[in-house]
Amino acid sequence: MGDDLTFADYLDSHFPLGKRQSPLLWITLADSLFADTGAANLHTFVEQLNSERRTRYFGWKPDTKLVVLCLDENCVQKCAERGMYAYGGYERTRPEQILRATWPKIAAFMEILPSRSLFFIDADVSFALDPYPHLEPLMKRFDILAQENDAFEHFNTGWMWLRKGHKVAEAWREVFEMDMRSTSRDQYNFNDVLDSGPRRLHDEGDKGRRPLKSDFVAKNGLRVHVLDTRLFRVYHQRVNDYVARHDSMQLHMTCADDASVKLFVPKVEGFWSDVDAYYSRPPTLISVDVLSGTQADLAQLFRILLAAAHYSSRALILPESATVTDLLDSSPTAIRAAHSTFPLSQLAMPDSPLGVRVLEPRYVEHAAAHLLGKSVLDSARRREDGWWDGLGAGEQVRRLGKVVELAKVVDLVFHSAPHVRLMNIDWPDAQHWRHYDLPEPVRQVKPCHKMEELQTCDNVCRFEGDEREIRVDGGWPDVRDIMAG
């Protein structure tokens, strides 16, 4: 981060202009956390996308190259270790008036857009399928493709394609000048520069009418298209019927409680790649198919399951939903998603103080798909780019065996089985579990707060009072001490 290399110089050194087929550039932002998670997830997806597209289109389509704009030195180092393109020079030139996470984006647009078209994709975006078949026809007709946001009639600037040219670069220079006068989010300023709000309203001018117009000509003449939210999904709109489709290309975690939710929900919904062999090297598992009971019962059962996972050295999988039987009659629903019933997102973080690995409810299904080579061109098919043959016979046998192991218990010596499924743990005639004296680390772990209220995009799992993280008191006692007690 300390040298004088400009971003334009960096791109020219890796992707020179003037070649017959320049790559499609994806630019993202990351700190040290997202370098290892969200940006690494984008990188893993792009590597598979390139391999499959080369085979399908016989090399006639350009590759995609992801470049990370790093916010700290650790990010640069982590990207280098992963073989990812990363540039960290903008932090040295940031004006103090401009937010740390805003400046590299604005600066890159002003510097690069006069000569290169590019995609900007936030590191909290996850892809499941190739987006280009839906984008390529639009890229011929418009100057800006952007994702819906639905707030103040704005579109989202965390997912955009921008056509090269001085007009779009000048629009971002206006954003920079506005930000120098008054610190603000670039999304508000860019939409103001384009006058997108009034131009997206229907003829009647009704601000409440949805969906807004998807095509408009901006104040400066740029042609803008806002992408179909059913295909390019924004998380905070997931409760709306008109975006509730299962063939989404990607998921953008625009709104969330914290970083842990931004990273866990894409796994829940099937948008995570095989980052660091997350799926292709599955751990031994312990799971339960049903969770139902009062809030007190669910809290106790959850603590028991966490302790069981720890002492069996297994990763824990909960069912997709839990039934809460003692919510008020006025409560919207007694059935809640597991990750909005228990703080799974926080527990799944690598630095979780509990030290128990927690996986998404459909991990087995997702892992099986990745082990067998699910295609990113067609989710109903396997890869056809020679990847499977390239693994070799030994690795193929391992992967096929893992799929079988994940799906069922194959060893009658259950303590050594790859996947243990617990049954009848809440059997009503067996009440003794309610009175278990559990180890200290799990005693303070609680279900989500205020479960009688529906979750919102930034309240997926509420904490009580001012708490914002899981508290763990003391270490795990030796299992022999527990058995002796």
C-alpha cells in the first residue's frame, strides 16, 4: 500500500488495453474480514464461471477478472495469499472528509471510467448462476445497469455496470465534489446527480407505486436500466411477493444486523461458493430434524445441542425452522427460520468465542451439490468443463463417498459415523433434559430476543438490551469431569 502505483497503472500492468479481447472487470471493496469471506466467495465463483464459459463458448467470450480494492494492509496480504488481484493504494490519498469505505470506489470510478467499462460489486453480493445471459443484451442498450434499492426511489450503487466514457466519469466527479462539501453515502449523491428519483416515478407521480420504472434517461443523458429484482435479488426485499422467485442469479445483503448475518444468510439461501473447501471437505456432523417447544425449552435444547457438538467434535446443523409454542396470540407466526430463532450467524463466525462450528440448515444438500460439481451455468446440471475428469479417480471416489456419508448414517458404530442425526430429543415423556446442569460456556447463550415480532432486514436475530454479541463465561470443562459429576 505504500508505493506510488496508481490503480490505472495496476490495471494496465495486469490487463493491458488494446488486446483483442479485454476481460470483464469486477471491482469490489474489502477489509481483512471480507478478503477472507465475501471477496473470496466472489473470487471462487468467478474462477468456476470462467472455466465453464470457456468450454461452453469455445473461448469466444471474455473472461471475468475480479479486483479487490483493499481498505487495509491485511486485506492486501490475504488477497495475495489467495492469488487474488488486489490494490491498496487509495487509502494513502483519501481526503479526511470522505468515508474510508467510500473513497476507493469514487476514486476508482473517476480514474478508470474514462478508458474502461467495469462492474462494481459489493463484497456482500453472492452469486449462484452466470449473470451474463441477462446482462449482455442490456449492456448494448444502456450506459448504466444497477440493482434495485426501493428506498427514496433510488437504485443501489453496490451493484452496477458502468459503460466507459467521460460522461459517467464526470457524474462520479460530481459525487466526489458533493461529498467534499458534506459527507454522505455515494448512493444518495449519485442518484441525486442523475435525478433518478423523479424519473423513476410513473406518470401519476405516486411515490408509493411499486415497482418503479426500470428504464430512464438521467439528467445528464445517461441511459439507465434497473435490474429485475426477481433475478438480481436484494435481501431487504425478500418479504415482497414480486421478488419471491427461486431462480435468482445472485443475492445482495444490502441490509443486515451485522457482518455475520451478511455472511451467513447467503449460505442459508444457497448462494455460497466452495470457499476454502467449505463444502468439498465437510466436517463430521451432528444434526436434529425438528425443534419445537416453548422459548425456555428451545433455549435449553439449543444449549444441549451446542454442548453435544463441542464434546463430539462435530459441526452442528439445525432444521430450517423452529416452532415456538408459547408466543402471544397476536404474534404473526409461531414458525421461525432457524437463523432468526437462534444466533447462528454469530456462532458461525470463525472468531466465535464458543468455538463450536455451526453450519446452515441445508448444508448437506449444498455440500452434495458442490462435491459433485454443480454448474454455475445451469443449476440443474453438473459441470461440463472437464473439471470432474481432472480430479482423478481417487478424488472422484472420495467425493462420491462423502455424498453418501452426508446423506445417511452408514456405520452402526454411531459415535464414529460421519453424520449423526439426533431423534426425539424433545420427546414429551422425557423431561429430564430440562434440568441438565450444562457447562459454563453455553449457559449464557440465548435464543433471539422478541421472537413474537417478525424479523426485519436489520433485525434478523435481535439481542436483548444493549447486547450485540454472544457472551461466553469460562472455558469448556473436561468431558471426564462432566461424566463424573
